Amino acid sequence: MKPAPFEYHDPRAVGDAVELLARYGDDAKVLAGGQSLLPMLNLRLARPAAIVDINRLPGLDTLRETDGRLSAGALLRQRALERWASGRAPILAAALRLVGHAAIRNRGTVGGSLAHADPASELPALLLCLDGSVVARSRGGERVIPATDLFRGPLTTSLRPDELLTETRWRIPEIDEGWGFHEVARRHGDFALVGVAALVALGGGRIERARIALFGAGPAPSRAEAAEQALVGQRPDPALLAEAARAGAEGLDPQADIHASGRYRKSVARTLMARALSDALRRAEAHDR
């Protein structure tokens, strides 16, 4: 199939791209890696009046580490982040290895995945788990949007039509934080049916901090706050992890689709939470000895 007709714009400065978005508003779509947008155009699920191609904008593919925080430009390719993360943030590397295939990650961008906000996508959940945020620019200036305020629903964010996502910011896990990441997909490279990311830190034989994020288990990625609260301050054991996973899955109400029922997704979310927490605890204990 072929896309419906549209105007193509190829700005060479961020300011020019922002002006185009202000002009067209809801009638414009931003083209970055194109791994999600191009299929939607070809299937005519998206029919924008204008495409704003940001691939030639300078300074949007940077990667900087400062004071325990990572800044990744919106145009940074997922494969580049994966290579960096393999030595500095293993949970990110583990998640990115499950995003499509290498050819897709070579083209797909970090900012594009977050702006697309597919509820079954790995990076939005990681942004939540790692206390991240994005920077959006418009005619009126820049604003920082925390991950907790960014994702509104399926393929929906709090980005305004006149805003361009220019930067993503992530907390780099501390060395004493154990991590776990699990997902279930029909085939390697497919979108996850359900996935879980977990971080756990110990102190004095008790769990000091815990962060758990789920994807594919609702209309947007979410934190399993009930599970986190059940863990903090407790001495870890298998029964505690099982109870935390049960608490984390209790409030979930996933939608059914052609791939899986809501009941199946809820059950898998509970199982994967227990596994991710077990992995995170094992890695945290290795640092706590």
C-alpha cells in the first residue's frame, strides 16, 4: 500500500522544525526513525497533511553522562544506546535487545519510541522505572515532562501538537541496585504481551528501595506501587516476593485482544514480577555482601 498524499518538510534547525509544528498542529507528524510511522502511513492509519523530517537536525543524537544521569538526544538510535548501556546500565541493554531486531534498532530512535508510546513497548516502561523525563521544545520555550506525566494512554502522550521532543533523561542505576527484566512475546522481536522491569537495593539485610514498571498490562506503562510498598523495609525471602507480585498484579485490568485475554495478561504479569524481583534481589545481594 501507499500513503495518502502529504507535504514533506526537511528542516535543518530545531527552530525551523518547531515553527512547522506550530503551523500545522495536529495535521503534522514528526518523522525520526520511521519504524512505527511509515507502516502507519502505508496502511493509511495515519493521514497527516505534513511530514516534518527531523533526521538532519543537528545536536539531537548526542549521549552524555553527568552525575549519575544520562542525557540521550531524541534522534539517538536505539542500537547506540544499547551499546552504551551494556557497560553502564545493564537493565537498559537487556530491554533494548528485545526491541525488534538489530536492523530495526539501527534505525529506530529513543525519542521516537517514547513519543509513539505503544503500551507494549519496552522503553516507555524503562523511562518510568528509571525515574526519567523528556524535554519538549515549542515556540514558547522548553519544558521538562516527567515520565509519570508523559504517558496518557495507547499511543497517547502529554506532548502538545506544537512540541518537539528533543531530549530524554534517565537515572543511571546505582551499582548496588539489582535489576531484573522479563517479558513474554509470541516471537523474539515481537511486541511484548506483558513485560516487567524491576530494581531493588538492599541495606542491612532489608530492602531499602524498589521500583517496578509494567508494560503490555494496561493502556500505558505503569508502576507497581503496591508491590514496591510491600517490599520496602522487609527482609527478602521467596514468600515476600510472591506476595509483592500478587499485590502488584491485584489492581491490573488488562484489555483482551487477538493476541491474549486480559486474564492471561494479568496472570503473566504476576509471574514475571516474581521472576524480575528474584533476579533483582540476587544481583543486589551480590553487591551487599
